[in-house]
Amino acid sequence: MAHIVSVNVGTSRPNRAKNTPTGIHKQPVDQIELRPPGPKHGGLGSGVVGDFIGDRQHHGGDNQAVYAVAREELDWWGSELGRQLDDGMFGENLTTVGLDTDHALIGERWQVGRQVVLRVEGPRIPCGTFRMHMGEAGWLKRFVAHGLSGAYLSIERPGVVKDGDAITVLSRPDHGIDVPTVFRAFYDDIEAMRAVVDSGVLSDPEEAAALAARLESLDRTR
């Protein structure tokens, strides 16, 4: 049965990659409280109460309220890297098992436990802080080439989540655009870009407009 194996929270720590501190060093806790954090600029940051986000220009807000990564994906990378990756290692708030987190459809809705309903919004785009945190040579290139990023989630119904909570997929849209397709679109895969733009699946209007403008620019140069 698909369920949560760990809920993880980060506190403020120094960041060697940027001038802002970081909360990427997530640690498992007994439970977390989720609530919509509001807009990326001027909101509360994380959708997880007590979770720290340092770079609010690029992270947090309603469309990046919660980050989920599959335990199976951490295990795959652990085998590739020759090291154990603990729950929370990718900076995720929810470590899942038994759910194809990495191929979820944009707009897919999950019930977690008895209270919480989450909506899949898109991929995590790796940054310099993630590279520093992992400490692996060529990490960003390897992560992007692999193409499975975990999923950012918005919060439709707030509440408390703890390890062991069941995850149920409540609904899946019929457009067929999954998280890896959006990930490829953000890295200038023309066909993926066209599919994402034409489907209108992105909830963030600025993000959608920027992707449409980038696609138009690339089309003009072809």
C-alpha cells in the first residue's frame, strides 16, 4: 500500500552555495502540519509549519508548498552513488513508498492520511544549494540527465501528516502530462515544451508565460 515512510523538516543552516541560509538539511520528525503558505513572494515560504526556506525568490509558495520524493528513488541513487541516502536527503518533506511519485500527472490529487489532500504541481529544479548538499561531482548534470525529480505539491486541504499515513490517488486528469515531461520542458526539450504549453497544465501564470515565451523564441530560431 502506498504510504508515507518519513516526514521531514529543515532548520536554518549556513549555505556555502549562496548568501542566504538554507533549510535543505531535512530531518525526520514524528509529524508535520501542512497549510497553504500563500504566494512565493511575501507568503510564509514552506507549506510545512516550522520548515525553513532560505531562498524564497526561487522556492516555496503555494505551488511549491510540499516536496515529495519516493524512497525507491533514493535507494536507486544510493546504489548509483555507493552510499546510503537517508530519508529527507533530497530536501523532501514527504518520503513515500509504493507510489510512482516521479511519474505523477500534473493536477493529480492525493489524499494523505485522513485529513490532507495534495495536488501535484510540477518538478523540482535542482540548484547550487542541492549540489553543495549532495557533495557529488557533476551532481546537477547527473540529476538532470536522469530526469526524475520528485514532485512539488500544493495543499488543497490542510492537516497533519505522519509516517505510516496511507496515500490514495483521488483523481488523475486525462491530459497525460506528467512531472518528467514538465521537467524536460524546463530544459528546452521542444516537444515537451509544446505539450506543456498547449495543455495549459501549469498553475503558476508567470511560469506558464515564461515557458510559452521561451518556446516561441526557440521556434523562431529553428
